[in-house]
Amino acid sequence: MSAVIQHNAAPARDPSPLPAGDGADAFAFDAGGTVSRALFASHVRALAARLPAAAFAVNLCEDRYRFLVAFCAVAVRGQVNLLPPTRTRAAIDEVRARHPDSYCIGDGDACGCDAPLAAPDAHFVHLAPALHGLEGPPLQVDDAAVVAIGFTSGSTGTPVPNAKTLGSLRTSTAQNLAALESLWAPGAVPHVVATVPPQHMYGLELSVMLPLLSGVAVHRGRPFFPDDIARALHEAPGARVLVTTPVHLRALLASGVALPALAGIVTATAPLPQALAAQAEAAYGCEVRETFGSTETCIIASRRTARDEAWTAFPGVRLQPRPDGTLVTAAQLSAPVLLADLVEPGSDGRFLLRGRQADLLEIAGKRASLSDLTRRLLEVPGVRDGVVFQLDGEHAGVRRIAAAYVSDTLDERAMRDALRRCIDPVFLPRPLRRVPALPRNDTGKLPRAALLRLLQRGEGDPAR
């Protein structure tokens, strides 16, 4: 594949105050009412005045509004937000070990810092439920300043840090807004409810930077269960936009909980099955937009999955297929980034995703992909969740694959029989393990190390 997908670059944007917009405009909301942009800025000033002197802050706030306050206060102080891939003690300690001149900031006992950290000089700043304001001049941060370091999920290996400047996030936010604004009526104020954590790059883009740098308002919580998501959406006084994942969307539909009228649904973090997207559009009467991106690149493309298989790249994005992945050039990137994802350019300027090089399998002269095998597993009636993945440590070119699934009705013998009807025998996973739940993280991804531990607990069982 030698074709190149090219779009004209978006124009540069001048820096603006944080948050953008008129001080009286809505910034955040919940059942208690609306927080204005002016009040938010006063909370940021007050917190910034009491942060310790350091270079980095591990931002662990669960409440999205407090995360936003902490995020901006850290940036205003000239510090960098560290966003660990998970909230486990091991992940937090690993991030702090990389950045010794750091402290933690959180908003409750679940923040991961309620006990001493590995570093003996660890500071911890706790955001009390009641935030106090401080008046002052508009808040601004240099566009060249690194304001956050995000980490890849670890689903394919060790989490890798990625630094983001305010200018790069400003550029990607403008692209995201342009790609989504057709979901709501002209002049309407979109109100985002997000189920994804703000520490994840997808959550950071659409539930943190979008309200900070545009006129979007955001729900201050992170609803998880279907009833909580419905309640949060009912609290939105404007055009409701649900930012979620395929895992949450599947759970919402299975629950049968009623949702208020939605302007649109946005999803990412894992492939969205076309049937699931179509079911959601029929149930909720709105478009489902799937986004494609990475921690390294931010969001770079989108599609309406219920209708389209091909993706449309954002303006300023250039995709150059390589044998080992895809080289991405974009306005928000200081240098091209090589992704492991394989793309196939189309004649209409759009592109298809063909998985990853490591995702492709060739056994006994036959070819398949892990993503397609996972799709077939999930389509087996009675399967609530599942994954097919490749095992490490194979020899002599043999590439064994394993699978784990969740089902109330199918034991492993029945599951294997079902897979024989839709998968070539050479690709039948072994071991195949039925589990109570998959070890998904906050964004629905499956860290490889957790999957391997899941299988190790089942070693020695002859049925597997």
C-alpha cells in the first residue's frame, strides 16, 4: 500500500484564557445545578495558590469537575499533570518513580493515595468537597507548555508516556469540535456526559479539553452503571451528548434503562461492532459516532459505524501505510508518529482499518486476525463478553491463541462446539476459559498482563 491520505492543515489558533468563553456561560453541571466559567476560574486560582512546589502532579481526581480544577491549577503553576493508565497502587508508584519531583492530588479515599506511597517524600493534596474561589485576572497558559503526560493503556505491553502541550491539545480539540458539532442544532449548547475517566486520552480530549477550550458544558461526575448514566443525562439542560465505550453501550442496551432524548453518542477505546451501533441508533434515536485515535496521536478520524465501514480522517491528518503500521502526520503532532494499526486507503479519500501487524495470524498456510476471531466469539448467542488473544513464548514459529469469555449459559465444551461452527479448526483458541468477568480497566481495555494472569489461574485443568 503506497497511497497517502492527505487533507489540508487546519489554521493555527491564538491562545485563549482557560476556560474559553464568557464567564457567565455554563461550564459544568449536575443535579445541584450549573457552575459558570467564572466560578470555575476562581476555584482554579484558589487551588493553584496552595499547591506544593514541584515539577509534576499525579492527577487522580475521580470527580470530573475537581479533575478539571486540579488540571488547570497544576498547569497555571507551570507544572505537568501526570495521568497514570490505571488507578492501582503499582501504576501510581511506577509513574512517580519516573518523575521523582512529583506529588499526588485527589478527591477521596479511592484516589489511591490515602496510604503512604513508595516515595518517602510523597505529598498529597486533597480537594475537599467544598471548593473555595479566589478572584483574579483571566487564566492563561503558554501554548508551548507541556500540560499533561498521558500513558498508553498497556493492552499490548508496558505503558508508554506521551507528553502533550496546550497548543497541541488546542489543535486536536478544534478538530474534535468540528467533527462532532453536526450532532446538535446550530446555536445549541452541547452538554457532555462521559463514562470514561478524564485520565485516559479519549476522556481527556472529549470531557476535559472540549469544555476548557470551547463552549461545551460537562457533567461533573463519571457515571458507570446504566441507571447512573441515565440519571446524569437527565440532569443535562442542553443538547445531550454521551461520550462512552462499546462496553458501556452494550451494558446500557442490555439493561433496557430509558434514556432522555440524545443529540448523539460518541464511542472509542475498542472496536464498535456495526450491529451494536445500529441497535443503539434505533434504541436512542440519534447517531453513534465512533472515533479512531491513540494516546500518541489524539483522535484523528471518525465514522458513523452503523452505516459506514470506512473512516474519514480529520483535516490536517496524513496517513502513510507502512508494512509495520501507519505513519501519522497531523497538525497537533510535532513529528510523525508510527502506529501499529494497518490502514487501507480508499479511492474516495477514506480508509479502512485492517488491524495490527501483531494481530494477524498465519497458521498452516491459513490467515486470520485476532480482532475478527474476537468478533466471532462475541457473536455466539449467550456470550456477554470475551476476547481472543495470542500467547507469548511460542517456539518454532507456532503461534498459539487463547480465549476468555463470560457467559451464564455456555460451559467451555459448549463454547468450543459453537466456535467450531464459525472458526477454522486451526484457529480454535486453546486454552479456552470461561470466567466470571474479564479484567477490563476503566476504559474497557484489557491489559495483556491481566489476561495472562487470568489464564495462569486456570492452568492444570484438563478441560482447558
